[in-house]
Amino acid sequence: MQRKLTIFQINDTHAYLEPHPELVWSEDGPSYPIMGGYARIAALLKQARKENPDGVLALDNGDTFHGTYPAMISKGEALVPLVNALKLDAMTVHWEFAWGPKHFMKMTGSLDYPMLAINCYDKQTDRRPFRASVVIDRAGLRVAIIGIAATIIDKSMPPRFSEGLRFTLGIDELPDEISRLRSAEGANLIVVLSHLGFPQDLKLAKAIDGIDVLVSGHTHNRLVRPVRIGDTLIIQSGCHGSFLGRLDLTIEAGEVRDFQHQLIAVDDSIADDAEMRHLVDAVMRPHRAMLSEVVGATAIGLHRGTTLSSPMDDVLLAAVAEAADTDIAFSNGWRYGAPIPPGPVTMNDLWNVIPVDPFISVVDLTGSEIRAMMEENLERTFSADPFAQMGGYLKRFRGLAIYGKLENPSGNRIERVFTLDGLLDADHNYKVAFVTSQGVPKKFGRNRQDLPVKAIAALRSYFQSARTGPDHRVGRFIPV
């Protein structure tokens, strides 16, 4: 007997509750249509459940409770009524640990669905604080969902994220759990809900048998069609809630006989769900006046949609360097953050650029430390082994020109580095500015100091000063 199951994927929404500009590439370059919004997502889910009451599964890959002003000031708690109203079936985790494990574990007690992480362990007890999997009866099937949290939480994120916890890849735990779910739980379908990232999930699917569907997150890929590795279907659906993934499966005798996939653009063709619109407005209303304040303008679109550098981070580092009175500055290569189209720039835009709003810091680095730090980051970004890729995009920098070969092996990618004054001197001390410990890891440098100014205040000052003209300090990695 054939069964019809629909899997919806929401991934990496980063707390974008309302429609917002999104970066979309075409033959003419970037455009910035207004997309996303929880009220539209809720409408899509509600319509699907109306059409197939017992055949819809809704999964969230995480990076849900962090990334915009309302999420930050409430430590994610303002979103709990909204995600509960979406009637999700399961979720896994990454940036949700931003306020520490204790806070997040307490918050999960208010969720109507399970948080899954087969690869998360308490350091003292070696027990899992979250369930490894859940089995759900849907469409006449026993559907098992296994969660894999981001493995980088205790490796490249600030230490507070993983206090008392350790994270594995999950690859060693999966075979036994899949076997148990098949035999002891009678699972007909195995779904892995992962926040490892698309390259990592491809390698995982090649290594592990028995996964029917791998719902992938973290790297913000927009897959128009699923990738098939053996018998495993892999989907990923962008970021910021701008796209929703839909995978329709036809299952017979415990096997996927057919599938159809849609990467659904969450645009103005979708009417808001009134209930969700009311919930979103309740969260946003207290902040609308402050967030709508215009602080300046931009002549070009500011986005983070490119790997080696991005105009959004060029502006962020210009503001950071100005506040610190340095030529050289660094920040993390974040992927998230809705773009800012040409035109007015608001306080909401600034909070979207850097919602953590850290203090700007300075530190003294030798030229050899700068080179070593960037070689390490190049490996974390472009490692030939997907499991060694530990970051987002390439670390952003200002005041340097780096010439190198991305195809070279680890530690040997950089050929030449130049400052504004000429060739980088390995023994010279350079005063550099940075934001967050990911900008300049603590193992590098001396005389580290926080300045009495935060990133958003620096950005506001920068835009209000109405900068114009070319900026020769913009950093670039030039493949040669």
C-alpha cells in the first residue's frame, strides 16, 4: 500500500519574523525582493495540513531563536509562542546556545516539540541533555527523526555557548540509533535533521547506510532539487525564512518509490495567516519606533552573500576601524543577516548586521600572527575534508590585501600579504581592531582591550557621517 508523506523544512531563519529584503542572484547581479515572514510560513503549513491532515511533517534545523533585535533582547524567549503556533514536529540546534546551555535548556521546557541532538553530551555525566531521536506516527507510517546539532558549538563558537557540554559529529552514533529505531521502534522511514552543513551532510550520507531523508541546515544553501547520495535524499532551503522546502514522498513497502520537491519562495503571493500575524505584531510592536529610525543611506546594496568578502562586512569593518583608530580590522565571516538594499538605512538594519552588538576591541598582532590566523581560517573555511570546515565564510578583514591559492593544502595557501604601507612584516607589531572573539581568537596577540564603544553605535556614527567615495582600505583576498 502506498503512503503519501510531506516533509516541510524551515532552516536558519535567524529570528526573521517579518518580511524583509533577501539577496537573490540573476544574470544582472543581485536583487533584493521582500521575502519571508512567519505569517506566510504559517499559512503554507496550515494549507498543507488542511489538504493532508495526517500526512505533514514540519521540521526546523535550528538557528531559530537568535539573529534579530527582538530575539536578542529576550534571549530567544519572545519567539516561543510563535514557533509553538507553527506546530513543529522536531528541531535541532546551533545559535540557540548563545546565552548558555542552562538558559536554552530551560527555554526548551516551554516548547511543544522535542529538541533533538544525538551528538551533544554533558561533560560530567556523558549523558545526552537532549533526546537523540523521536518516532512520530504520520501518514500511516512510523517516521523516526534523528537530530544532529552543529558540531562547531564547542570548537569555534564563544566558550559560553558550550559550557559543560561537548559535541561530536554524530557519525559514530548514527548506525546504532538507526538500527534501534528500525528494530525496536518499528520505524518505516529514517529522517536525519542536521545542522552540520551541506558539505558535511554529503560526506555523512556517503558514510552511513539507512538514512532515507537528510534535512540539512547551517550553510544556507538553496537547493532547487534534492541531492541523492545512494538511497538518501538531501534537501536544504536557504535562510531567513525566505524559502520553505517541501518534499513529497511516495512510500511503499518501507521504501521511497517516488518524490517531488519544491523550494517555495515565501513572497507576497502568499497571504498572511491572521493568527500568526497577530503573534508577530505582539513581539514587534514595542520596538517598531526605535527600529524604524533612519540613520543614514547606502548607494549600493549591502549583503553577505559572497564567500571571500562582502559589502556588508566592508562597511562594518570601516566603522570598527574608525572607532578604534586603526587601519587593520577583523570580524567573523558570518553568513546570516538580511541584506540592505540601496537607499535608507535604519536601526533595524544595523541590528541585523551584528545582532550580538559586541564591544569593539583592539589587540597587538605580529605580522606572522596575522598570517597564521588567516591560514587557520582559510583551512576552517575551505578544508578538503568537509568535517574540518568549522566556520562560516572567510574571516572578514580590512587594511590588508592577501594573495593566495585556495586550492593549496592547509597552511600553504597564502603567498603574499600587503598592508597599506607595503609588504606585511612578520616581526612588526600591528594594532588591529576586531569584534567578538571570533574576529581575533584569544590565542593570538597581546594587550587585548575592549573599547568603550559597541559595534552598533560605531555603525550608526559611520552612517550618520555620510561617507562617500572609494575606500582604499577595504580588505581583499585575491586568488592567484
